[in-house]
Amino acid sequence: MAIEFRCTGCEVLLRVGDHTGGLPAKCPECGTLQTIPQYGSELDIAPKGPPDPSDPDFQPRKKSNSKNNDDTAGVMSLLLGLTALMTSCCLPLAFPVSLIGLVLGIRAFKSENRVPAIIGIVLSFLGLLVTLGMTVLMLFSF
Ligand SMILES: [Zn+2]
């Protein structure tokens, strides 16, 4: 079998042995240097039309993208809740972190993947409680 492809310079149909796929070739007609396509790729034989709208790869992935964003928000909420818990001794940091974690978790709760959001809400809420508890302790210790 042979590889057939069109020259990128003059569009002439070229035929080479199938063992030459991926190698550089010089067009005998116009002298353009190009890479021979791999055998069976049919890359340059079929004319390239506009993208087919029925092609699944061409469909916009708005839904899956928004889902990914929600997942990220849920995981972020989880991480912020953890951070808030771990930094609860440092109040100026733990208070805003736990609040942001709580807001992100509530926002992500509306998405399909609720597990990280729920954990994030619980952790952020705990972080907020611990932070408030630490604030009260500090106020009484003075
Ligand atoms: Zn050529």
C-alpha cells in the first residue's frame, strides 16, 4: 500500500511508500519541503469542509463547563473550611476564610455534585464557630 497526500505547495497528489510516513519529503513538482502523513491518516486526501454541527466534538460544552465550575467551588469551599479550622487560632485570617468558604459552599450546593459542597459548608461553619469561640475566649481572657 502507498500513502497518498496533497502537496502543501502546489496541491498535486503525491504517492509514496507506506514506510515513509512522518518523514520529510520534497515535492517533485514545486520543491516544497513537507512531512509525509502517517499511513491511514487520510489527512490530506479528503477536502476539509466547515465543521459539521452534528459532530459531538463541535457541540458547545456550556453545561459541562458550568458543572466543572460548580465542582471547583465545592472543592474550594471544602479547602477554605479546612483552612479556617486550622487557622482558627489566627482570627484575622480564619474569619474571612470561613465566611468565603461558607458562601462558596452554598453556591456550589445548587450544582449536581453536592458532596464537596456539603463538606465545605460543614467545615466552614465549624471553622466559623471555632473562630467565634476563640474570639469569645480571647475577650474573656483579657
Ligand atoms: Zn508541490
